[in-house]
Amino acid sequence: MVLRATTSSARAAWSFFTQNFDTLASRFAGGQSFIIAGIVKGVTAGFKTNEEADEIEAFFRTNPIPSAQRAVAQSIEGIRGKAKFIQIAKASLEEFLTKA
């Protein structure tokens, strides 16, 4: 997905999703639950901070989609994993640069 390429495009996709949530949920959260699950994964994939994970978690706590519950959980877990990786990589890079 091209929208995941930058932080601003990921934010734009998330903003579109949240602003149009009722329409998207009514159209895609029915019988074919894999569609809304794919949308959730797509609009959250570009995020990489714990703050963003918290925001997504709070949004779906208020606006649950039972058919996409697993996709939401996986997305949040993936974002938290990226945040942890960045934290570790940043510390290693800073250590390397200060010793160089």
C-alpha cells in the first residue's frame, strides 16, 4: 500500500477511516468480515509508536467491530512491536555513534 509509505500518508488514511467509520463499518463489517479486517490492517500498518497504538486501541474500544477484533488486536500488537524495535535500534545506533 502506497499510503503506508510515509507517516503523513498513514495519518491521512487513518483520518479518512475514522471520519468515515460508520459508512465503512456498515458496508464492510457484515458477512464478509475479511474485508473490514483488511481495511483495519491497511489503515493502521503505517504506524510505529506506542502513542499511535494507544489511539487506535481507544478508537476501537469506543467503536468496536466484532468481526475485526482479531485484526485490531494484531494491528496494535504489530505497532507496539515496531515501537519496541525502533527504541532498541535507536539505543544501539546512539551507542555506536558515541563510541565512533
